Amino acid sequence: MENKSVNETEDPPNDDDSILESVRLMQTAKTYIQYLPTQLQNEEYKKICDLVEKYIETYCKHNIVYDEIDIPPDNSKPIRYCTHCYKTFK
């Protein structure tokens, strides 16, 4: 297996299943890396967060659904979100 430097990039996934899986994995990574409080994130960490967000925005083929979330007491609010990356839409 050939070693590549950090600056070399490979072609992104090109079939729909691979792209969907990569977006789901990036969304999971985003969930975990956002746990570190902002005041503890250095510039490199913030850059990684931005790159993950950019990847999701670039490759997600949004599947937008309509739903309602419960808001106490006894109210609900309609929402629209992507079932792949969980981005919400107005």
C-alpha cells in the first residue's frame, strides 16, 4: 500500500451508496468532535470541524422529511430535516 502525504487527496466516493455511507460517517464524526467546548478548540481543530461540515454540505443528497417535535407543554412545532445528515431546513 502506497503512503500518501496529508496534502494529497483522493477522488471522492462516486457511487450513491458509498457517498451516502460517507456522509453518515462524517455526520457521526461531526457529532463527536462538537463535544469539545469552543473555548478549548484551537485553530487546527476548528479547521477540521469546518472541513467535516463542508464535506457533508458538498456530498449529501438531502432526503428532506417533514415532522413535528413536541414542545412542552402540549405543543408541537413542524420541522423539515434531512434523514441523512440531519440538517434542518426552514
